[in-house]
Amino acid sequence: MPLQLSRDFPQSSYNAAPASAIVAPMQSIISVAGLSKTYATGLNALKDINLEIRAGEIFALLGPNGAGKTTLIGTICGIVNPSAGHVRVAGHDIVRDYRASRSLIGLVPQELTTDAFETVWDTVSFSRGLFGKAPNPAHIEKILKELSLWPKKGSMIRTLSGGMKRRVMIAKALSHEPQILFLDEPTAGVDVELRRDMWQVVRALRASGVTIILTTHYIDEAEEMADRIGVISKGELILVEDKTVLMKKLGRKQLSLQLQQPLTAVPASLAAFNLALSAGGSELTYTYDSHVERAGIATLLKALDEAGVAFKDLQTTQSSLEDIFVNLVKVG
């Protein structure tokens, strides 16, 4: 049976931090400068990373396996020691002010690292105590209800489904009321319906004032949820851009024309349009940058008419974020 979100969760009053401590929207809450990490093996996992994360945004970090996503998250969270550069979280240096910076962060790792024989209530309450927070049963109850875990509060972790266990990991990360939540592959291995439920959880957290940084292999996840997107490849941050701007700048559009009569080759008079012939000569495809004016299409259609090429249908498509990502990584 699919998980259902609490009806009031999107209007949650979850208190990420005292109002005086929350960074104003659009200001940087995480600042990364000249960050590099070289392991003892010689692996250069991060190379001079510079990044600003805005308060209250959903930032998606994309990259292939081994690109450096988890190392970057681990370094910002104070788990991995940097080789060079520095990171500040709400103004706190992650090395000099470790306790202050770490208390602002909640981390949901890829691995389900919970005690199988603990109850949901106990494991979430214990996580709060690890940060030196006084017991607050009302806050724990609130989180569990908002994550649809309240009916399972007395259940041992080992009895839960994979999706429920991931929700427990989020509850643990939120137990100490952080301003920032890192989600490392939050929906890995869960079904499509549960993934969409998790998207609702993430959006509701953002609406409550929590800054979300997620890594994902699911391009549609970033396309659906993120405000901004960063692409990392071979330890280098090769692009950071608003999602809509990125797709407008790097997306391509295609005009596909279904021909009335198949062609054996593209007429020489149409060579300037760089058309591709497919479907046994029954389809012509015109690829162009998304910023090109529609006048270009009008010129093509006129040229087709003059060349005696008739078509019975046409349609336009635009590159998805996945297409853009693949091209960026290939170049990077």
C-alpha cells in the first residue's frame, strides 16, 4: 500500500530554527571557496570547488558515479576533512566552528544506517540527543506525524519497508531542528509512487524554511523539484545554473516533419538547414537552439515548399534536462 502524507504536512509549521537565526531568502547559507580533497591514495576527489547555496532553495547536485557528489556533501557536513579551501555554514567555518556549523545541518545518507532493533521513536529521539538538544517529545511527535510515521512509532526499524526506513532517516536528520537538510540519493531503490510522495515531503520542508541540497541519479527528480542545478564531473563543478535558465540556454528544440512521400536524400537546396532524414526517408528533423527566433522555421517551411517537399504533420520537442546533463558531462 503506498505511503500517504499527512494532510497538513504542506502547511507545516515545522520550526527549522529561531526566526532570528534564519538567513534571509536569497542570501547564501552555505559558502564553499577553493575546496579540494585529495585522499591518501592520491585520488583527487574534489578540485577547487566554489559554490554558494541560497537559503530556502532546493539545490540539486548531479553527476555520474565517482564524480565527487558524496565527497562534497561529506566535506560540507564536516565528515570529510578538506585538503584545501574552506566552507562556511551560516557564517560558521566548518573546521573552526564545527559544533555550531554541524548543528545547523541535517544529513540523510544513501545507506540506511539505523539500529534494526530500535523503535522509530527511540532512534529519532536518540538522534536529537546526539546534538546536545534537550528532550522534546512534542517535536519528535510532530516530525513523525508529518512524515506519516506516527502509526509506526513503536515499531522496530527492522519491520519497516524500505520507503518507511528512508522516512525514518529524514526524521532523524530533522530531530535537532536544522536549517539545512542534505539528501544523498533520497529515493534510490524506491518505486515511482513512493518517489513522488518523497518529493512532496521535500517541497513541504522547503516551504517551512529548510534549505534542501540533494544528489540524485534521477534526472526527472531534479527537473521536477530543483530551483538550481549544479553538475559535477571528475571532481570539478562544471556548471551551476537556475534550472529554467539552464534549460533555456542549453536546451535544443527539434522540429520533426512527417513527409507525404519518402525521400531518398535531403535535397541540395535544403543543405543549409542541416536536416536529418529518418524513418525510411519519411521524416525530416530540424534541430536548432532554443533561442532562435521562429522566423527560422518559417524560412525552412518556405524552402521545403520551393523544393517540392510536402509534409502531412509536424511537431516540436525540446531537450530534457537529461539530454543537457549527458552533453555537459561528455564535454566535461
